[in-house]
Amino acid sequence: MLLCGKTTLSQADPQMQRLVFAGPPASVSYPLIEMLDSGALDELAQEVEFIQWTNPDQLRALVLQGEVDFVAVPTNVAANLYNRGVPLQLLNVSTWGALWMVSREPGRTRLADFKGEEIAIPFRADMPDIVFGLLAEKEGLEPSKDFQLRYTSTPLDAVALLLTRRIDHALLADPAVALVLRKSGSFPVSVVAPELHRSVNLQALWGELMDTEPRIPQAGIAVLGASRDNPALVQQVEQAYRAAAERCYEQPQVCGRRVAQRIRLLSPEAVADALAVQPRHYASAQAARPELEAFFQLLLERQSASVGGQLPTDAFYGGSAAAH
């Protein structure tokens, strides 16, 4: 693979040889795939590539080896990498509402409704786990004592536990939520009572308990390496990504088919289902900075390593301050 420094657009070479994007099997990657497969970036590079990363170690390796120009990433992971000295700038926040409780029991609206029960949670001490613990504490609960928390190594492991009825409740992020509902025959319509349900919307609960907007700045796009020094490239990619995000909301079936071709774990239907319930809020990193810093501060207080031990400095926040 070419290093980021070798793929920087220059005045002498109006078209790059190669432009590399990376993203996880998650909603933040949908616009990436949509803009790549729609041809929106064809004028920028002779070759445009998408690499899927599935775990933090793989992401770290891609970033540290200089193999990608832009990456779709959880915001706290971007902060962690930045604070560790990775040449990175967060451009936007496009995912604000992916976290849900999935339950076999209908009608549950608060985390207190799960008191005393077993809950599967992917990735101990990762951002969703920290958010769950924070909200549980806001409800007057002590997570380690009031729940039987069963940590899994991947979201798919939690999905498997639900589908095989070895567990009744799990904390998941879309599109895993939509995927498990589809696989269990619970959505859109079942001839019998749905086996699994979207239960507690953690974003809505966040807004209520934290006295703020019902959204969490969960993921966005970051630019890496020497590509940061090419404002024309960054602006074109950011504009293309934002337009692609809008197309995904407007044409979820088309977006779903493109995503499923790139990410084999997902189905077109699950992608479209996830888009239907995801907040359509979008902001540049600069515009989202107050919410990002409030979020990072909470993570910092509970698991400082999750954001790299400190709040990011000014250079971390990219995009226009007015770009909502």
C-alpha cells in the first residue's frame, strides 16, 4: 500500500494515483461506501480503495503503517489515536444514535427494568460499556452489582447469544441491532409476537438523564497523515461524504445494497432498517466540539485510556465551525 504522504494531491499532479479509505462494519461507513461506489471521487484519484477494519488492533495497524488517507472511526478512538501522537484530524460527526438495548421482553424503557438480569455487552471498558454504566448510575444503579454483565469479544458474539437464546438482553449498536432483528424474524413483521425488540434507546435516555440533546457524538470521519495538509482534497472528500450521507437517508435500499456488497456481514435490509431509526444530525468536528468535549470528559473520568488520557487539543477538530 502507498503511504499517506505519497498519495497527497499536489498542484503539479491534479489527480492522485491512489486514495485509500477504511471503515468498520458500522453505520459511519455507509456514506464512505456510497460515495466510493457512486463514483463521487473518481476525479480525485485513479484508484479509490475501501478497507474494512473489524477490531481496534487492525485499525491501529492501518493507521500507524500509513496505509489510509481517511478513516471512519468512533470519536473516542480518534481522540485516543490523536493523543498518542498519530497525525490525525477529526472532520465530522455523522453517527449520533446507534446504541440500543435489545431484549426478548417487550415494554422495557429504562435500564432499571433490567435490574438483576444478565446482559451481553461487547468489548469491556469500550465506549458503549462506559455509556451504559454512566446511564445506569444516573438511574441510581450500580452496574457491577445490579446487573449480571456478560462481556463478549465482538458484537457478533452477542448477536449469536441472542439468536441461540442463551441470553435475553444485549447492548448493541446498529447495524447489529437491525441485523439481529432481521435474523430472528422480529422485523418488519412477524406472524407471531416478535422474538426480539428494540428496547431502551440509549440516546433518548442520555438526553433525559444528562439534560441535553437526545444524541451522542459517536463516530465520524478523520483525515490522516500528509492528506491533512491538502485542504482542497479534505474539503472535496468532506463534501462528498456529507452528500453521500444524505443519499443514504433518502435512498436507504440503494445504500443498503452497496454496503452489503462491501460488508458481507450485513444485509441490504438491515442497513436500511438501521438508517430508518438513526438521527439525521450531522456536524463538522468544530461545530460538534462542545458536545464532543463533554462526552470525552465523561469518558476520561471513567476510563481515561478510552480517549488517550486527556482532552484533544485544538488541532484535533476539523471542518468549519458553522458546518451543521
